[in-house]
Amino acid sequence: MRVIEFFDRGVSLDPAAVAFVRHDGSEPMTYGQAQQTTHRIAAALHRDGLGEGDQVAVLSPNDPLVMPCVLGIMRAGCRWVALNATSSTDELAAMLTLVGARMLVYAPQAAGTARELAGRVPGLERLVALRPTGDGEPDLAQWMAPEGSRVELPPLDPEGVAAYFGTGGTTGRPKAVGLPHRALETMIHAFNMHLPERRPVNLVAAPLTHAAGAAAFPVLSLGGTTVIHDGVSPAAILKSIEEHRVTRLLLPPTAIYALLDHPDAGRRDTSSLRYFLYGAAPMSVARLEQAIKVFGPVMAQFYGQVEAPMMCAFFSPEDHTEALADPALHKRLASCGRPSLAANVGIMDDGGRLLGPGEHGEIVVRTSLRMAGYHDEPEQTAAVGRPGGWHATGDIGYVDEDGFVYLVDRKRDVIISGGFNVFPSEVEQVIWSHPAVGDCSVIGLPDDKWGERVTAVVELKEGAAATEAEIVDLCRERLGSVKAPKQVVFRRLPRSEAGKVLKKTLRDEYWAGHDRRII
């Protein structure tokens, strides 16, 4: 099935139900209204000569019109190109050129960028503003086909690409991950199997162009409501959970920390929550325990990547509760859960041999969630293939005797200090346990003696204090002198639009001017 067919199923459950609404309650759009919008967009695309296999990009922060626009693109048989609204013009131009985008839908605040892209991207034929810009450019309402337009779906090729998502490569050049209908269908089924709900109310604050957008597709298949926030504001999110009776939301760990540190945490009524999803980066075990105390037994983790979206492993609320209640199982709180119903997960050495329980190696997955490949990058696509049909994630980890998957670190993030391998996530877990620490990132910095010195970049909680000696002594006590930081830097951490710590940006800043780069 196509994603749009799952949406149409949601429409059939109740066309009058609200599909999308702003967090302040404004601009509610029913399923029936959203469906008509998708047909009008698809008809306009066909009128302008775009159809099966053509790329159409959307450049916008979170907005109630974004998902209907994406669904209209998919109804036309076109491929959605997901763009990060905070990316530089150079990055956007590179992505659009790479995939051969023919049309760009843009938010009014990105009008200047859109015009520049039109002059830089070969083949970009048409620009349409999501909302009126006031400068005479056509907007979505003017451009769409007339009300009552209907578009029939083209025949389904399960391996045909439905969407492109960008991902950075080790070369610094952008790569476009092509996700086929087969992968998105598998992801939707996996969500609905592991998060059973009749009519979810889904809060979206992270960018719709990332995991939050993909996680909205299963909600639409169930006729649920998506409450849209433009960015992570802890006060607004906590208020929204209470007022909209939100049943699920997805945030990266750093955004969850911000919620926990807000004075409204524990004061607002969040009892409607059934699933508080986290992923995209390891989470502090100490903060996870705090989250369970504040929000209840609703925390749930997913593990995946752009190339195999989200549901390769799943750590359910019940698994969290069991691990928290039994000291013998407490270590599971640092895991990603067990392989999901949609994926097999293994650990493989550099020779292509699958390893046993407890052995460290690269995490590999075998699943219908896998991508079609990197667009126009056959060598890069082949490079992540492994014997037996496995896909290499680039993550280092292990699986315990009970089948729980542990992410030790990104393969590229390992620090080699004095000839020893140091996994940053192991050090970060210890630093996170310090009561004054809000967040941290451990990186390797150039060092004449050690090659790389383990360096902790620490962001303290507001009003809290800590010394370098405290952080170093805490790590030395728990991990030994080799893994303890040789340097501690107190500062604010660079973050993505989704609130994720930008470790590569941090490394680039400190490695500037050195011949060897750690990426």
C-alpha cells in the first residue's frame, strides 16, 4: 500500500474528525477537508505535468498545511523530498540538485531562499508558497485545482521510491535516502502493532521533515488527531498535553530533559499520555528514571535510522516498568529494547560473521524497513550491504542473553586515546548522573600525547554549578582513568532544529586547523 491509502483509510473512519490542528486550537482541518486538499494538490501537479517518479520538495517549519501538502504529492504519484527548514541554502541546493527536484513548496518566511534556489537548482521549474507571501507569488490556495477535483492512484510498485530524506555522509557530501512504499508500509504496520490505540492524539513539536513526520503517518491510518507545534517549547508542550488530552508524542532526549527541567513538569495534567516516545540518540538512564516518575509508565524507545526508519527495535512501556522494578534487570534501561516485529537485529564483525550474546560489533538489521538505496550512489548503497541480506547501520553495540539490543556508540564516534577505544556514550551516561548536569557530549580532541584526549563538553542546569574536578573524579571512579575525561568544557551545546546535540558540529569546531579530522 501507499502512504496515501493509509490516510484514506483514516478518512473512512470519520471524515468529520480533526486530522490536524495548531496547538492553540486554531486552523483545525478535518479528515474530509484534508482529503479534498490532497486531491486538489495532486490534480494541480498533474495539470502542470508532474506525476509518477517526479520529485516535489517542501521547505517549511511545522505548519498544519505541511502534511496535507505531502499527502497530495504522494497522491499524485510524485516523490516527496523532505527538507530541513534550518539547513543552509548551499545544503538545500545540493539536495534538490541531487534528486532532480522539479517543484518546491515553501513557507512565506523562506521566500528569499526559494527564489535563490530557483536560480541555482537546474530543473527546478516551479515555486509555490504554502501561504500568501504578499509579493505576488502564487500560493497553495491559488495554485490548487478547483474544489471537487479527484485523482486516481497510479498502479503500485512496492519498490518505487515514495520519499527522499537527506543524510550527511562521511565525505561531507549530502546523500539522499530513497524510502520505497514497501519500507513506509512496514513502518506503519510496526507502529500500529507496537503502539495499539484506537484514535491517538499525537503531539508534534520536532520537525515534520524528520522522524516526527514519519511517525504521523500511522496516526493518520487510525483516524487520529495531530496537534502541531512549531518547535520545542516545554511550557507550550506541557500545556498542550493537558488541554488536548494528548496520548502520544515523540521527542529526542535533549528535548525531554528540557521538559523535565521546566517548573510545569509534574504540575500539568499529563495523565492522558499512553506513549512518550524517544529515540535518535541515547538517553541518560538517570533522566529516564526521572521521566518515568514525572510522566508515569509511558516511556517507549524506538531504534532505527533514516535508511531503516524507526522501528528496527522497540522498548515498550511495559519493558521499562519491568526493568525499573527489578534491580537485576535495571541495566535494560540503557538498551534500545528488543527487535521489533518488523525486523531482525544482529551483531556482525568486520568479516561478516554474526556474533553471539554480549559480543561487541556493528549492529545489522534484516527487514522490509530498509531503504531502496542512496539516490545515484550505487557504491555507497553497496557499502552498507552485508552477507545474508543484512544492512549495516554504522552503529556499534551488542545483544544480551535476553535479546535486548544495546547501542554502544556510532562507529564513527569511537575515540582512540592512547591506543584504547573509548565509547563516548559510556562516559556520557556517567556524566549525566551528576545532579548539576543538564546535558553533555563527549568527543575526542587532538592531543600530542594521547592522539585524542577524551573531552567532556558539559551544559549545566540553569542555576547549577559543578567543577571540572568533580566531573573527572566521578568518571574516574566509575570507569577508570583511561575513559575519564582529560578535559571538561562548560558551555552550551549546539543543537539541531529537533533539539538533538550536533556532535559533528562540536567536533568540527575544535578540530578546525588540524590535518586529521574525526567525523
